[in-house]
Amino acid sequence: GQLLVYLFIEDKQIAGFLRILLVLLLFNEPFGVIVAWFQAKTHIGPVVKVRLFSLAFKVLAVTIIVFLSLDNLLIAIAWVGEGFFVMIFLLWLYHRAKEPVWSVDRRNVMNYFKEGTTYWIGLLLMSAFVRLDRLFIAEYGGFSQLGKYSAAIQIAENWFVLAGIVSQSIAPRYIYAGVSNKEVDANIQRLFIFYVAGAILGSLILMLLASLKMLSFRRCF
């Protein structure tokens, strides 16, 4: 990632942002396996609390940076700080659980590498596809337009992240509660109604906070 930034990014400010944000990969990706382990146990509650607290920390940090007109690079540092906070607490949660015992199986490693490489290529292509709009705007509209567009998208995507966090917390209890198929169907219907209500509420909140967003990003937002 650092090499690609060096070779292809000419703007110094953007290059600085990217070099800082690339550090976030070291905090997020490797320790995602701990999140997957808690999900497999359908005991994601502690992880959800950590992620919600970290999101609140990031929102507070970015708000302070924007309203005090501090160096823009501090926003990237806030993102990395959130990742570092989550990493530390994931390690602490895993250590407190005292299981499972680490072991390495060469056959499993090779299988994960083979299957994971195929998945990684598809994920890379998917990530590029969903960001084609931003690449288009950067090329034909400039980085100023890209920044405004990305800010709007980021606000909406935060709601999607929050929905995923809540889903990981409550959905397993409804679906894997050891009840009959009829009760599972009823629980899924309740979850669907809950998500629809949450989506409507989130949309209303974004609309009501439009003036606050205008204050944060000025009239160009």
C-alpha cells in the first residue's frame, strides 16, 4: 500500500492521509479473527460494546478537529486511533476468555491460504467496483468535489455500520435460541420489522440534522 501511494499519488496532502490510514490495516485486519471467533460462539456482545464505544470516540474526535479547525491530518489519526483502541480491547477480551489454545496445523494453513486467496481477489474486485463512483468523481470533478461527495457517503455508511453491529449482537439470540422453526420464523419477522423501523428512524435523524451537517461542512456540502 505504501509503495502504491509513493508511485501513483502525487498530491502530498492526500499521500499523507493515505500513509496514515494504511496503518489502520495493521490494527483492523489481523484482529478481525477474534471478532469472527466471538461470532462463532454467538457471544458478540462484548465486541459490540467495544465497537460502539470506539465509534463514539471517533465521532467526538472528528467533531473537535472540525470545529477547532485543526490540521486535517488529525482526522486520519483519529481513524487510526479508533482501530488501535479496538485492537487493544479485542486482545484483552480474548485473553480474558482463556480459550482456545493456539495451535498451527500446516494442512489448515495451506487450505486457508488457497481458499482465502480466491476470496481476497473477489473482495478486492468488489471493493474497486463499489468505489468506481469516487474514482470517476476524482478524475472528472477534482478532489474538492470528491471530498464533499465522500463526506455525504461516509455519514450514510456509518448508519450501515451501526446496523451491522446491532445485528451481530441481537440476531444470534433470536435465530439460534434453540426454539422451534415456527418461533424462528416469527423472530425473523420481528427482526425485519425492527430493522425497517430503524432505517426509517435513521433517515429522519439525518434529515433533522441537515443543518448541523451544513454547519460542519459549510455551504459547499
